[in-house]
Amino acid sequence: AVTPPAGAGATSGPGRLMPPPAGGPMAAQLEGLCNAQLTAQGIKGEDAPGLARTMAATIAQGIQLFTAQSMVMPGIAVAGFTTSAPGLLQPVPLASSVEGAAKGFMQRDGLRGENAPDLAQAMANTVDLALTQFASMAMVSPGIPCPPGASAGPGRLM
């Protein structure tokens, strides 16, 4: 909310993030990167493609949940009906939700064994940590149009 007619103040409510594909990559876009990383680390074999698919799907699920649950914090300065300062993202805990999805992806891709639950937990914790660090470092760029009532345009992250 902004004080009319000056168009100055601060945002009074949280903002939402756009989900993939606008707000991040999908699993299919990440799978090639995961394959390349596994190959670079010398991880090969008949289960490597399934592991890459599982990794890509787990990362994509984390991004989907992050964009659905994380918010842009209120209090961004507004001057002249435009945000004039950067905004902050609210981190959200994702590990438990992502872990369940990772276990499902592992089953789908034929990854089984006594250490499979540990691998699912490790992937979930890694995705959670990466997105938590991202939320603590990324900011919403100033310049979002804010007529009285609500913002009128999308923001960009910096």
C-alpha cells in the first residue's frame, strides 16, 4: 500500500514468486546438467541416467516448492509509485517435503538399495540448503510499479 497522492511509503504485504517455467527451470532442463556433473565426477554405469533423472526431478521439485511457498517480504520502500529499494526473500524449510518426493523419484527411476533412503535425505538437504542460501543472498530489484492497492508489474531478482 502506498500513500496517495505522493506515491511514497512501503509495501505492506508479502509478494509471491512465479513458479516454473517462468520462475525457474523444469526437471527436463536440469537433467543434462545433472548427467554432465555425474560424468565429470566419474559416476557412470547403468544406473547413472536414472540418478541424473532423480537429481533433476528433486531439484525441480525443490524449486517448485520454493516458488510456491517463499514470499517477498513486505516493507520495500516506494517512491513515485515505484519500488525504490531492494526487497528480501523469506526462506522456507523444504527438506522434509523434498525428501518424500526424492524417494518417489528414486523408486520411479529404479534406484534401490540399503542406502537409498540416505541418498534421498542427502539430496533433499542439499536442495533445501541451496535454496535457503539463495533466499538469504538474492534480492528483488527496485523498479516495480506500485500504484495504490497492489504492485502492477513483475519484479526481477538480483
